[in-house]
Amino acid sequence: MQRFPSTTSNSPFATGLPALYAVAFLSGLSLGLFNPFVSTLMAQHGIDDVWIGANSTVYFLVIALGTPIVAKMLRRIGLRGTMILGFALMGLAAPLFPLTTNLSLWFIIRTVMGFAVCLYLVSGQTALNYFCNDSNRSIVNGLEALCFSLGFGIGPVIGSAFYDVSPKITFSLGSMLVLSGIAVVLIGLPEKSISFKQPRLAVFKKIKLPLQGAFAYGFSVATLVSLYPVYLLRHDYGVEEIGYTFSVFIIGGLVATVPVTHLADRFSKSKVLLGSVCMVVLSVLGLSLLDNIMATKVFAFIAGASMSPIFPLSRALIGSKLSTEKLPSGTALFTAIYSAGCTAGPILSALAMKYWGDRFIFSLMLAIFVIFMVRLMRNKKKRMLGYN
């Protein structure tokens, strides 16, 4: 099967790609807008922290477990149909959350929201590798990641502007924005069915390296977002200083993702990925060992700048390693492993803090990235010796 028409162009804005950037923005927007205010709403109704955490865990688990189902749906209803179904489900389910205070219903709604995200995440990421080629794959994935990050950053700002007036307004506004994704897909994304092959062990073996990157990224980002504020508070950092630290982390990612992925297209995805991972290891060591507020901000910027490109670079490697008909399976596995990392990170890191002390907040993250770094180095050595 041939790839989409846009693969004849090296432009990162070829046919279909701008629509996929918009889909990524809306995906990030939905995560950034709904997730914080779901937890806020539950807390305001006196729900125990354990149940709030369990609700978030169910959300990420559904994304991870739903990916094989979505991969099969791609074969039946195509990329556009799968994306449209995801946006429709999210647009219809999200506004129901503030209409009830029943804990069981909140779990059901959250499950539907998780599956909706899974639908447009997997289909969007699969389409991304279909619409690009090896000469622009990294920059395309980088731009998509940048759009996702922008949406994720803007979501809480939009939500907080209306939440104090009424939570219903925030959820309804988010719903309307998500539903606009249906128009984006219908207008900007060419109709195309895809071939699909059931995943085999051979597929997994081919993409073990990018899958390791997906898990490491999900594990680290979820840990940083969930637990690092707790760590800083316990070390006498003010709320304002914590906010600045996270802003610096996000800015680092926004500034570095596109240039780094552009370099990967010009030189080598694996080499640039290895460089990013090495910088992550250094920055995480700095965050773990130093208490100075200025040093913390510097290392937070380096962490954001080096960590953010890992996701798009790892995903770009899948497109380079798999044939067209195996891309849906590979992308589904990638999203599942990323979601598993998001689920495992906060839980395991919290246990490390509880039993070993606060200083070990990043110990597991550091171990995962060191293992990934060693794996990349061994892979590079094998290629130099002609084994790959």
C-alpha cells in the first residue's frame, strides 16, 4: 500500500499535516482543561484523595488498555472516522461531569473520557507517520508535540478563567472546543483507509527502543507534574517559586522541541535522541542534589528542553522502522506504553519517597533514563560495527 499523497513533499506543512497539528492542539487542550478541574471538582465535594487519585489512574489505564481496540477500529472506520468518534465522545461525556456528584458515575464518565482520548490520540499519531516521510519525520513529530504542549498549557488558563463562575461553563466550553475538532478533521484531513496487520513479536522487537523512550517520557513527566510540587513544598519553596519552576520547565520544552527535532532530520534521530537522554540524566541529577532556587530553575529549564523532544523523536523512530501496514499496531503499542509510564510514575515514585525519603523522588526516573541511555549507546555501537 502506498503512503498518503503528502509524502511526496518534504514540507512540514504538506497536505493533511496542519489538520493533524490542530488535532494535537485540541488533544492537549482537552487534557490540560479537563484533568485539573476534574480533580478540583471532586475535592470541592469532599472526595477522599485516594478516590481522586484512583479516578485519574482509571483514566490513564483506559488509554493504555484501549489502544489495541483502537488499532482494530482504524482498520474498520479509518483515520478520520476514529478521530471524529473520539472528539464526539469527549464532547458529549465531559459536560456531564459537573452535572452529578455520584462517585460511581464520575468513574463511568472518566472511563468514557479516557477511551475518547485514546481514539484521537492513537489515530492522530498513526496519521502523523502516514502523512510524512523520512526526510521530515522528526520535525513533523516535533511540531505536533509543540502544538500538543501549547494546548496543554493553555487549557488550565482557559478553564480557570470560567471555573469560579461555574464549573459547568468550564466543562461546556471545553466540550465545544473539542467538538470543533470534528470540523478540522472533515475539512483538513483527506479521506483515507489504512491497511492493518495484527501485531506480532517481530513488530515489538523492531520498536523496542522507541517504546522504551515512550515509557521513560511518560514515567518522568507524570512524576514531575504529580510529585515535584510536593517535594518543593516540603523543602520550604513558596507556591510562587513552584509556579515559576514549572513555567521554566515548560518554556524549556517549547523552546527546544522544534530545533532539536529539526537537527534529528538533518543528522540522525538516534544520535540526537541519545544526546537528549544524556542531558536529561544530568538535569535530573542536578534537580535531585541541589536545593538552591536559581540552580533548580536552571536545571528545570534543561530538563524541559531535553525531555520534551524524547517523545516526538521516539515516535518518529517508529515511522522509520515499520512498514505502512504495521504503523497502526506500532502506534497503538507506543501510546499504550506511554500511558503505562504515566500510570506507573507517580505511584512508584511516591513509594520511593515514602520508604527511602524525599531525596529519592527521582531515583526511579533516573534509573530508567540511565538504562535507556546505555541501550542507545549499545545500539549506536552495533550500527557502527554493521550489526544493524
